[in-house]
Amino acid sequence: MKVIICGAGQVGWQIARHLSGERNDVTVVDNNPDLVRRATDTLDVQGISGFASYPDVLDAAGARDADMVIAATHSDEVNMVTCQVAHSVFSVPKKIARLRSQSYLNAIYSDLYRREHMPIDVVISPEREVADAALRRLRHPAAFDTESFLGGKAQLMGIVLDEDCPVVNTPLNQLSDLFSTLRAIVVGVRRSGRLFAPEPGDQLFVDDEIYVFAHVDDADRALEIFGKEVVKTRRAVIVGGGNVGLAVAKALEGQADRVRMKVIEKSRPVAERAADALERTIVLHGDGLNMELLEEANVAKADAILAVTDDDKTNILACVRAKAAGAKLSICLINDQSLASLMIPLDIDAIINPRTTTVSSILRHIRHGRVREVYSIGDAEAEVIEAQVLSTSPIAGQLLRDIDFPEGVLVGGVMKNGEMRRPAGNMRIDEGDVIAIFSLSADVPEVERLLQVSIDFF
């Protein structure tokens, strides 16, 4: 497939990394020659320096025979015009645009823009993706990463193992025997900065970051087994009342189980806008790093603090101060992935990376065959791929133990006839089953071969 990626920043580079690694014809376009050079030097891609919305630049990038344009520059207007030019001038079949402005999003999602007038096939909103990720973290506050699979019947949870975890130093195959009815499996382990798919005889150690794939009904039990207290979020403090914080507060206000919230916002106009939009939430104007203001927000009794300003350092320090004051859990928005290593030493319970959420959302819309969900883990280190098994798939009709999966691949769950089941060696994979697979990035092409799918737009 031939893909043009407009914007060579963090998101564009990661998408180019994924697609070029899977033997697609990728061209990166950016008006910053240094970013283009970085992409062409580190990835198997072609590069064009120039404004992506210019017809001659798109033409030079090969738009006349491109299958897809992904517009992910820092400008909403450039992204929209790029999609328009790709459609009107070059008849590119698939256009994906990343849009940030709430005004554009409200218009698009309310269908004021018809496809024939604004031909964008898929709109990706980083702020909406981040807000959704924050809500998932609040539903499972003990997990540092969460995502739903198999039609909401399965949950992927990232868990940091503490010293009081009762199952450390226990081989995974013994855990399967001890908790034989638990529909959960450890699919990934990050230890000393390295992510790998564990073997049955591997042990888990303190400070390991593990990824557990569990039936949604067994998610709380799995958390308890790995030493995490299951608590419902009843009181929350949100630092940052911008689009992300406001979207989370609105969603929590609409829940049946009421959550008492206080929002702290430094900008008075933003704070006033949030106060007008919210009905039952107290909005405090001031600096989220101010201890007196945190005390006024009663952070000591908060079940969770969610720091979602546009400044990484503010978010980190707000979480640290809130935890020191007595907040039970902290969730932090971090744009710079290199800061994620501070999570454990600073006692931050969960992080949200906008780049990861955006990359996952874009990948979800460009996989084809019967791929239904793609979730990117860490710094594009691994993916969880959910797909329906086709009759042409090499794994159809085989027992799981007979399938030659790469070492970096583990099956997290299988849905048969609408029922999510924990994988077992004697389980046969049939046509029509939906399978969720954890795969290190290097092994994704082999997973696609086994599933008989590839990247495309249908």
C-alpha cells in the first residue's frame, strides 16, 4: 500500500515507523527539512520537504497513485486542506486528519460538514482520545494502562508489582494452577526497561511492569491477586480545566455513580468557561502546584488526582504533591515519553501519553482484513491486535499449542460464539473466532501473516 504521511513530528514519525516496518510504500511530508531528514535517515521511507497542503508538494509525494493520506501536522487548517486537495485534485481513496480545535470537532461530529464538502474519512482528536484514556484509568485506578477488547468483554491492564504483591517470585505456570478459574493471562512484562512476552516458567519480580489480559468480570480479582486494592473513584481532583479536563469532568458528571470533583485551572478565562459548562463540579482558579489550593480542593481525601495541563512538569509535580498530601492515586498526562521512567521513583500510578493514544487510534482505522482493534503499547514497543480469524488464515482449524507463534507473541483471549475464553493449549482456533494477540513490534508482520491480514483501508 502507498501511504503519504503529512507531518513528521512524534505522531507522524511513529505511524511511518509502523507502516514502513510492514513493507508499505511510505512517503513523509513536512515543511521542516530536519524532521524529514530524521525520518529518511532512521526509517525506510521517502521524504519530501514542503507544505503538505500544496498540490505540487502532494504531487511530488506521489498522491496520484496513493492509497491513503494521513494528515497529522500541527495545524488543523493544513490537515483539513491537505485532505481536501488529496480528494479533489488526486482522488486519494482514504483521508485521515488529526484535528485539535474544539470548534472544528463540534462542527464535524455534529455532521455540519458533509463528506462532499469536507472529505475527511476519519477524524482523530488527540484531546478526545486522551480524555477517553483518562476515563479508562479512573475506572481501573490501580492500573497504569488500560484498554478494552473483544467488544468490551476483555480488559488489558498495566500493573506495577509492589513489594506486598503476594505472587512475586512465583512462576506463571504455577499461577495458572493456583487460580485455575481466573480468566486472565500475563501477556507482557517490562523489566529494567525491556518489554518481553514471558514464558510459562518465568517468574515475576518487584518493580516489574506487567500487562494482564483479563475477562472484564475477572479484572478486579486479577488486580487483587497482583497486590492491588480495588477502589471506586468517588472523589477526584482534576488539575487542568482545558478541553481534556473539561471532557473528563463532564463524562464523570453524567455517570450513574456520582463522583465528587474539583477542578483546578490556572487561566481565569478557561476556569470561567469550565465553571459555566459544569453543573455539579467546583472549579477553583489558581495554580495546581499551590499546596494551599490543593488543600482547599481537599486533595488529602481524594481517591484520585488527574493532572492534565499542557505542561508535563506541572502535571508531574502536581501528582507528586497530591500523593504526598494524601491522595490515594495519581494519573499524569505526559507528552515526553522519556519522562515515563520517572513514574515509579516519583510514585505516580498511571501516565497517559497523547502520542500513544493517537497512534493507536490511527492504526485502528488503517488495518484491514478482519482486524477490529489495535492498541500500541509504550513507545511503539508492542501492539495488541484484535482480529477475526478468516478461513484462509494459517491458524484456522489448529490447536493453539500447534501454532508456530514467534517468541514475542502471546494470545491474550479468544472469543467464541460471543463468549470470551482464556486461551489454553488444547483450544482450537476456528474460522469466525475473534482473537486478541500481544505482539512485540518486530513480530507484527508475522502475526499479520498468521491472521492473513495486512495494512489497507478496506
